[in-house]
Amino acid sequence: MNSKSRLQIPRPTARPGEKPDFSYLDLSPAGSIDKPPIDARTRDIEHLSGGLVRVLDEDHSAKGAWNPNFDANQLQVGLRWMLLNRVFDERMWQIQRQGRISFYMQATGEEAVSIAQGMALRPGDMCFPSYRNQGLFMYRGVKLVDMMCQCLSNTRDMCQGRQLPIMYHTKTGNVFSVSGNLGTQYPHAVGWAMASAIKGEDHIAASWVGDGTTAEADFHHALTFAAVYQAPVILNVVNNQWAISTFQGTAAGQRRAFAARGLGLGIPGIRVDGNDFLAVYSASLWAADRARRGGGPTLIELVTYRGGPHSTSDDPSKYRPKDEWLSFPLGDPIERLKQHMIAEGHWSDARHESLVDELRTEVTAAWKEAQKHGTMTEGPWLDPATMFDDVFAEAPRNLDSQRRRMLEVERGE
Amino acid sequence: MAQMNMIEAIRSAHDVMMDRDSSVVVLGEDVGYFGGVFRCTDGLQRKYGEHRVIDAPISEGGIIGAAIGMGVNGLRPVAEIQFADYIYPGFDQIVSELARLRYRSSGDFFSPVTIRTPCGGGIRGGQTHSQSPEGIFTHVTGIKTVMPSNPYDAKGLLIAAIESDDPVVFFEPKRIYNGPFDGDPEKPAVSWGSHPKGEVPEGYYTVPLGQAEIARAGEELTIITYGTLVHVAIAAAEATGVDCEVVDVRTLSPLDVATLADSVKKTGRCLIAHEATRFSGYGAELAATIQKECFYQLEAPISRVAGWDTPYPHAFEWQYFPGLKRMSAGIRRVMEAE
């Protein structure tokens, strides 16, 4: 029966043991894509969804209309936060492998997304992140020790032990609570942005999903609402090629770029080199300005590569070539920005190494501090009675009586 | 005091709250220019403008998802889902997001969304316009579930729901929008015009969430029910001559256990009635609760009258619906048990 099937099953270009092949990626040379005015009509800028906005060239220079012309300080800020994201991830991964936290997810290879976009947004803009946007939380002021305490579910955990590691949130930093359900945050971002417009404020919202999540209904609900009401929102698709073991072709990424998903609704799409810090910043600022001035939503596809496993529970050697990342034509965002800064005379290998050392020390100090608030094996411990808090604004009687009963059982009564 | 039907009472609740609180917005399919397929939002867009009474795309998941985001940004959204039968595309947003947002963020984020949706049968609506899915929602902690049985409660409970910082799913039994229904489809329709609960203040008042009400006082048997079946239960008490106490649950979750249990302790007999299917239905939770609270006062097994465990059958509505005959049989069953 299988031999007769005419069904098309998408396949990645390489599986374990095979030579990585990224020939399917459409690339554009740095500086080759024009930068339209922010009030351009969607129909006039449809080509942005098919090209690839790039600023950093092979020779490490910055080229073209999308170059934000950062000074040395801005470049160093970007590099520092991307590096911190990576150093933090490396340490937390190791900590999970030692059995000291239950779970972790790295953003390895995707750090430009959170950091460059974090820098392009204003503090009053609201972010609705996915689970790989830890860089946003860092950039928006969540202390490393607080992120670690969340991963430890200890007495300083912002979620009071209620969430899996990495599901951070910050009310003061305007980053929404991470959900484990994929894509649910997309319509929230649109609703938040609609409210901002209704109130006459100029804050915008931004949200992030992966390539795989574009297949979820919430993705399409969000795009429809964003288009209908011209909500001031940036909708990002982080195309890191892999949704656990499912390659982006299974979300129809082989058919047409994810950036083009909104065109049928009149939402402009920009396909961006997600590992090009300058391009990501510039495209995001363009979309933010457009939204802020009443131009409505923009869909940004950030083409990148998931450098590590999906999570600590994943083993990518089972489904993709081990060395695939090394062949990824868009490289590593940190390395590319570093080489650009060196080429510009703002940076050196020695300064880079010393910055990495400094950040590692910072992360180590934070981990030391975090453990003081409790670990998986040693106290202090969260009070289990708190698990009944915040289900409702005020606990109804059934929760109060269950809290009492739980404590009685714990006391052996 | 004005005489209102349930539609007018619900509309008045919106009007009162939109007037008092500029953060209250309404969204849903056909709610704006047209005023809703059941007219519950009629005139609101003309009065409060199209930025506060928003016609939405046919996308229940989008309506609820967007409402959550609006709530996080300081608005107080009232989302209408045109029929409860259509709420399922938004179910993940309700269960995984709306119900748990406060909990998972330790109270840092919450979204005070009220979801209104017409439910229930008796209107020749077939399986896509007659469902009573309240038990699916009462099983979800973090949301409050409400179903009024009359215009006065509908307005007071809806205002309380809109004011609540917790999310509320507000079920409106559409069979009684225009008048109470005693479960006998052969009788002429009755209006709310002469019903005491059709007297509704025009201004602001609340009926607190979480409080049941004795709809008919009695001594021999307690019928615990809500929505349309409150009226069926009262009619069945008269028809059977059994002195039933009818308890209108009103807020299904959180449940007012004390009012229910006090009544059953007094009568010693308990019948539970709902339109929704029986198996794993909300009545099972009521039965378990009453059994625990009133075991030593019970003189007969707790019994249930509910929709049969089939999809809602269009042509056999009156065999399916727990009307006067089935309710009366249920009363006799509990009275005859030793």
C-alpha cells in the first residue's frame, strides 16, 4: 500500500550520518535588500518576506540601508548581553546535568533574537515570550540569581515553585509569564496591543514563537486579529529549523517563507538573518516604529539555527547530523558580531576572553547566591501551604479546607 | 423597579458597568453594530462606540486569547461566545492560560475576563445549539462558573462577574431568556412580565458570586439544580404534591456547600438535576459533596435527573430534556426509597 501512496512527506535534507545540506535556504547578500519607509503599503513591500535582510557581510563589515550604524558602546552592549545569555545557558545546562535542577532549555545560537529585539523595543513595550527568550528577561532587568532561583523552585522563586524551570516572568520588566503551551501567547500580545491602542497609548507589544508553532491555531487567530484591527504588535517567528525532531518543512517552511504567512491578511513580513545582530535590531526597530505610528502589525521571520538540543530531555543526534550547526550558512550570532567589532577596531580576542571570564564569574557568584535560598536537596524550603495561594484572588472555602487537610497529612495526622 | 426579561437584564448589566468603568469593553461575534444574535448587547455600540463594543472575527480562540491580553493590559473585557457549543476552539486559552495565569505568575499577572455564553436546550437547537458544557468548566480550577436562572440574578451576577478580578465563565440558559419554562413544551410560553424575579433595578447592584439561593422552600426533599431546571423543579414540586425545597446553585464554582448541605440535612432527601449529560457530570460532584456532608441525615440514596448520555438529539428533544415528567419521576423515586 505504501508504494502506491501519492502523499508527499516532507523530509529534511540531512539525517544523522549524512552531510549537512542547507541548500534549501534562500540567502541574499548583505546590504542587498532595500529599506522601505515605515509607512510603505504592504503590497509594495511583499518582497521583504522572500529576501533575507542582512547587514553583516562575509568580510565582517556592515552594509546597506538596514545598518543601524551602532557606535562602539552600543555594539559592546549587544555583545555583552548575548554572551551573558550563552554563558548563563552553558552553566545552567551543566547544573541540570549534575542533577541540581530538573530541566533546562538553552538559546544557543539564537541569542541575537532576544538581545537585539530587546534593545529595539522600549521599556514600556510588552513582551510575550516563548521558552527560548531568556535573553529578554536578562536584558529587561531580571537578575541572574532570580532566574536561577526560578529554576531551583526555591524560596526566592518568582513563581513560588509552581512552574517548570525557565518559565520566568517579570511584571516590572514587562515580560509576560512563559507558558509551556505553544503559541498561546500570540493572541495575548495582539489583545494587549489592541488595548494599548484603545487606551490611546503608544506602547506596542511583541511576541515570539518558533517555526513549528506556526501550525498552531493560535498563530492564525493572532494574525487575523492583528490584521483586522491593525494592532500595534510585532509577531516574530524564530525559524531555528527544528521543532524538537520535526524540521521546519513539516510546518510547511519548504513551501514558502514563514515571513510570508501574513501577506494574505495584508500583514507585511520581513525575513531577517536571525544571526545578524545588526539586521535583527534594525528590522525590529522598523517594525516597532511602524506599529507605534499606527501602521499595524509586522511579521518578522528570524532565520537562525537551534545550536543545542531542544531541551535537557532531548537528544538531537537521533534525528539530525551532529555537526549540522557548523555548516549553517548564517553562522553564530556572537562570533559574527565579535568579528565585526574586531574589524571595526572596537574589540579584540583578548578583551573578548576577559569579558567571557568576567561573565562566568558573575554567573558563578549568582549560582552561589541562588543556592542560599534553597536547592533540590537542601533548604530553606518553600512552604507547601502556599501552593493553594493565587488560584483565585481570594481562596474559596474548598481550597482553604484542602490546605488545612494537606498540612494535617504532612504532620502525620 | 423595571420589569425585564433576562436579555434586557444582561444588557442592562453591560450598560451599568460600561457607564461606571471605562475599562470595560465588550467583544464577540455580532455583538456590536447588530447587538448580538440574542440582542444581549443591543444598543451598546451606539452608546459606547465601536472601540469599546467590538465586532470580532469568527474565531472563538482569538476572541478569548485577545481578551486575555486586553485584561493583562488593564481592560476588563466581556467576551461573548455566541453559543456554548462553539466555545471549544477557545478552550485551551481558558484552561491553560486564563485559569492559571494568576497562579503561575504568583499573582503578578491576571486577566479579569468574563466570558458570557448562551447554553442549554429546549429551543429546537439540535446538538450544536443546545449543549450544557458547564461541568467541563467547573472541573477547571482558577475560573468561576456561573449560571443564573432569572433576570434579577442574571444582572446582579453578571455585574459581580465583570467586577471580579478572577475570570468567570457565565452561562446563560437561553430557553429562559424570554420567560421561565416549567419543562412542558405543550404549554404556551410565559413571559417574565409577572414573575417576581423579573423585577430588576435599573441601576447598579450585585448578586455575590459563590452564593446559592433557596428558590422554593420545602420540607420533604431537596432538589439541587440551576438554570432552566430551577423552574422545572418548582413545577414538578407542585405537580407531584411533594413539598420540595429547590436550591438554585447560581454559582457552580466555587460552590456554596453550606446552603446545599443545610437544606439536605433538613429534608433528608436529595435529588440533583441538570440538563447536561449524566456521566461525569457536575451532578456527580454535587452528589459526592452531599454524601460527605449529609451522610448521617440521608434517608434515601441521592438521585440524579440529567440529560441522557447521548449527543443532544434534535427530533427527540422532549424525550431527552429533563422536563416535567422526568423531574416528577425523579422526585417520586427519591420519596419512595427507604
